[in-house]
Amino acid sequence: MEIDRYERWFMTATFLMICGAIAALVISVVGHQASLATPAGRVVPSEIDSTPPFDDPGLHQTGPGEYELVLVAQTWSWTPNEVHVPAGSTVTILATSRDVIHGIRIRDTNANVMVIPGQISEVKDVSFDEPGTYWLFCHEYCGIGHQGMSARIIVDE
């Protein structure tokens, strides 16, 4: 079978572009040391209410200016749905889900994680320097009430 020279040139150019794209992807992943997040632990969704720390959701002080926020997601709400944090605090968020996949996204912070049933998701070193209200939104579609699934983190002076 004979291949036209223009078709051969096009196939060669396409092959080189694909190889270049793969090389760029590998270089960027290795260069940025990208890796998949691993769960901070596991929990049985039906036993969340009796499994520490999810048996006492909320904000807990762990040191001077350091807090741990324990969240439980369920169709279409967060427990707790409002917490008060002092300005200048650093918070570690621990979250899990009772039912389906949810997500945590807090604008103007580094908090962006999936919340999967059976897994404990952790976001470390979330800083709340400026007083005001920070909204925590679910960024994974979780059903018909997804658009209203939010919580408030109120940063006090």
C-alpha cells in the first residue's frame, strides 16, 4: 500500500505533536511534583456519629491561633453550617460525607478538596487573616439541592 507524501508528512507531523504534548505533560507533572491526594483516614459512613472526631463536629482549638474544623457533609448541608474563627487563625479542615461525593471550596483560601463517603479529607493550613464572612461551597454536584449547599465561616476581629 502506497501512502501519498503529503499524507505521510501530515501523519509524521501529527505523531510529533502528540509526542511533544505527552513530553510537556510529563515534564510539568514531574516539575511540579504533582500527585494524587491520599485520604487522611477512613470512616464507615453509617458510623460517623460514633467515630471521633466526627462525633463532635465543629471548631476545636488545637493550639495558640490554631484550630481544627471538623465537618460532616450530607445531602444538601454541612454540619456545622456556621462557625466563628478569630482573625489571624490557621485552620485544619477534616471532612467526610454520609452519603454521596461532595466538595469543599472556600474562596480566597487554599481549601479545595473532594469529600468522599468512607474517606477523611484533610486541608491543612487554611489561613483566615481578614475579618469577614467566608463561604464554604460544595463544588461537586450532589443532587437537586446542590446549589444551596453552603456553610459560613465568620472571621471575628
